[in-house]
Amino acid sequence: MAEESDLEKTEQATPRRLEQAREEGQVPQSRELSTFLVTMTGVATLWLLGGWFADRMYMLIRRGFVFEREAAFDHTLLLDRLQDILGGALLTLLPLFFALLVAAVASPIMLGGLVFSAKALGPKFDRMNPIKGFGRMFSVHGLMEMAKAILKALLVGGIGALVLWSTRDHIFDLMVQPLEVSMPDFADTVIFTTLLITLSLGLLALLDVPFQLWQYQKKLRMTKEEVKRENKEQEGDPHVKARIRAVQREMARRRMMAAVPEADVVVTNPTHFSVALKYDAEKMGAPIVVAKGRGDVALKIRELAKEHDVPLLEAPPLARALYAHCELEQAIPAALYTAVAEVMAYIYQLNNWMAGGGLPPEAPSELPVPEGMDPGSPD
């Protein structure tokens, strides 16, 4: 079978397909958004804590230029001094590093959420294929990346050149001013220039994020056949489901037949329907149906009832009503209470007669089945 082309992938990715992509580490990403957030965070941190950074670094530099006589004869003192200065510099820059780390982690979370996937860390040998590499270079994604790189270079270079040209006189004036005055002024100029460049990168990120989301959805699009196959896998093969239902029905029928010997009475049609009833006044509020069936199943219920001396009562309207309106292991409906009560009273008298003798009770006839509950004879 020929490989399905992208033109055939016209369907949006299903939730299952999106979940599989996340499990494989495939989430929408934007390098421009990451660059903007990290750069903007760095600029904002330097803007807020720049004075504190400058004071700390100035103090560390002054300590570094202090030379003690003992250090000339003991190199360990010099190494301790260097370690102390480097440690102080690291602690000074720690807030900046932490802010940049948070920004770097927040960028992918904003688009794709928090994802941990071991599959994404595995080697991908298909990327080493030079033919596929050339294909990626001249694809829509590759051309878009090249256009973004050119636009980024023009923005960064253009804004930097514009700021330098507009502040050239001021920068030259700083060269003849004292260091204590010129350095803070020059630092403000650098931060302002970086801020303008970062804002331009933010504009580029606004253009890139929608493109990356569109590219991600396009990459995960599915063919109609793939959607049908996935639905079939989720819902299950119809043949397998039919087999499962058949097995379940067989198991339910066996449980039902096992309950027939415990029934108090079996109401029959007499040949088409059989319904087994059981009643325990201490545990039940009303009689329940423990087995029911029609045709061959009804015949099997009657045979089991005879084998275990369960009384049979021929009452066609009641049998049909019980079969139509009662569920297994559920109490009978209230509308049939009167008719079933007469049946249970007859069974009680029948059991007493069998235990003590005397005149046999007369089987009830014309049981009061409400109008509309008897679906009629199947004949």
C-alpha cells in the first residue's frame, strides 16, 4: 500500500492522537517565544537589581585588586582569595540565573503544558538521513525558519544601529566623563537598547506562536481511515463485542438457572413464558424475579422446577405481565402486588397441605392483572 500523503490528512487530530503525541514528547514549541521570555526576564532583572549587582561586583573587584604581602609567599592564600571572589560573584548573579531558568522552563509550558517523556530523549536516527534533511530545509517549516532568522537579524541589527546612531554624541561625551558618572549612564543606555531589541523579538514571537500552533495541528492531522481505525480500536471490534455479549448472556443465563431451585413458585403461560418468583418476608419488601424466559428457556425453567419440586402455577396473563415488566433480581411492580399476593398465599397453603395433609388448596384463577400490563398471547 502506498504511503498516505499529507493531502489525504484532512481530519483534525483526535483527543487520543493528541494524548499520544504528548506521551512521545511532541508538543508545540516556539523558539522565538523562548528567546523573548528569557531575554525580557534578563533585562527586567537587570533593570530592577542593576544597582545592587553593580555595588556587589564593584566591591568584589576592589577586593580582587587588594594584594597582601603574605599572598606572595603562600599561594594557598591567593587561591583562597580567588575562590572567595568567584563564590561571591556566583552568589551575586544567582537571582539572575534563577530568573532565567524560570523563564526558560515557562516558555514550553505556556504552549504545550508540562510534559515529561523518555521517548523524546531517545536517539532519532531518521534525522541523520541527508535526503530527509534536504527535504526539511526546503519545506514550508524550513523556509519559515529562514525567513524568521533574516527578520530577526534585520530587527536586532537595525534597532541596535538606530540606537547607536541616535546616541552617538552622548556616548562620545561619556568617554571624557569620570568613571563613576559615565558607567551608570552607559549601563542605562545598554539596558534601554536591549529592551528595545527584546520588544522587537516579542513582536516576532507574536507572529511565530500562531504559526507553530498551526504547524503542530497540521503535523498531527489524520486521514479519515486513521480516524475510523482509532474509533474502532476504542469502541472495540463489533465481532469481539458481540462475542463478549454472548458470553455475558450465557453466564447470566447460568446464574439465572442456578436460582430456579431456590424459587418459591414458577408462573407459566403454560408453554411460552416461565417466571420464577421468590419471597422472603424478613429480607424483602416484595417478591423478586429470580428467573424468566420464553421458548426453550421457559421450558428449561419448568424442567428445573419439576426436578427440585418447585410448584408450577399456570396463569398466562400474569406470566406474560411478569415477563414483560419485571427485571431479573428486581422486585415486581406495585401494580402486580395483588395478583402475586394471591399466588404466594396459594403457595403457602400448598406447602401446609403437603406437610400436614388434608384437602388440597384450590389454585387461583382469573388473577387481577391490571389492564395494559398483559402484552397478550404471542400466538
